[in-house]
Amino acid sequence: MLLCSCLRCYLDASVVGFVFLVAIVWLVWHQGLLYKLKKKLPDQIFLIINSYINDRYFQVKIENILFQYYPVQAGVPQGSVLGPLLYLFFTADIPTKDDTLIATVADDTAKLSPDINPNRASDKLQLHLNVLQTWLEQWRVKVNNTKSTQITFTTNRIVCPQTTIYNTPIPMKSEVT
């Protein structure tokens, strides 16, 4: 669905470079999230959310062995109503560029770059990925490189040159699954 909506915007271009990045939701940096929330929310709401995020612990049990409690230092509570909202708030300032499109759904991010020339499409994607990488590092968001992919959509048999993130080539695929 996300892909179809994004591609409709670019029917005029004969080549669309597409990079699909998968961030790991449970690695949302608590201090970064709280910093962003404090700047935007009234004090009373911030304090409630702060107490919701902080002072959480987890415990592991393997067969009959129960291990000690450990503090949860990153992430948003999975399966909660607030979890996805907090993640969206955390990523709301993700950098954009005029010559590429970025679309997010939950913890999935798609970047599109339309151009008649596949080299330019990849160059624009790579420039945006470089800017995005700085943001990812600043806010300590991890990208799952094994699930991220690059795909070229075209009416020709042209493939956009491969792009990278963290100096690691993004795997190229020929179809969406």
C-alpha cells in the first residue's frame, strides 16, 4: 500500500530509484525521545510520559531459571497504544529533501527518487541517505541492513546504481515481496 501510494506520485519519471529502510522500533533512544517531548509538550503531559518510559525493567526466564531484573534503556512499549505514537513523535523530524520523497509507516521508511537518468536517481537517493545517516546517528536509530532493500522501478530494463548506508551496500532486489 505504501509503495503504491508513493509510486503514483512519480508516474511521469521513466526510472524511480527506491530504497526501503527498516529501523528497529525497540531501539528508540529514551533520552532523545524525552528531549523531543520536553520541547513540544506541556509539563504535566511530559511528566506522565516520562514516568511511562522510565523506570521499566525486564526479566528473563529460561526453563526454571529466573534471571535478575535489568533496566529497559531503549525502545517504546510494544503492543501499547502509546508505543507507535511515541515512535512517530521521535521520527517526525526525519530529514527530507526536495528531489526525493520519504514515506514512513510504523518503523518502515521508503525513499524514492524519480529521474529519467538512473545514475541521477541513485545520486539523489545517496545524497538523501547521507543526510539521513547523520540524523540516524544523532538520534541513535539503528537500521536493519539485512531487511533494507533497493529496487529500481522502470518501464525500461535499466537498473539504478547501488546505494549504501554506513558504507554498506543496500541489497538490490528486482521485485517487491
